[in-house]
Amino acid sequence: MNTGLLLLLLGGFLLGGAWSVWRTDEEHPDRGGPQVTMAVVLLLAALIASAAGILRLV
């Protein structure tokens, strides 16, 4: 399997993790600082991994 494809898969996995962290619980609809921070860190990691995967494929 190509390294670029692995990085794209990792980016998708991290993007799903960011979405999972960002979603609010129905019982507690407010987001705390650590939840927002973790979602942003995972989103940035997903973007970097996806960009690296695309660049490896090109």
C-alpha cells in the first residue's frame, strides 16, 4: 500500500475523531475549553496528514 494512501486514511480517521470530540452531549450542550482544544488539535493533525498524503501521491 502506498504511503500517500495511508496518510489519507490517517487524515480521515483523525477528522472523524475531531468530529466525535466536537459533537456535544445532549445532556450537557455546552463545550468546555479542553473539548474545543482537543477538537482543534485533531482537526489540524487531520489537515496536515491529508495534505501530506496528497503531496505524496502527486
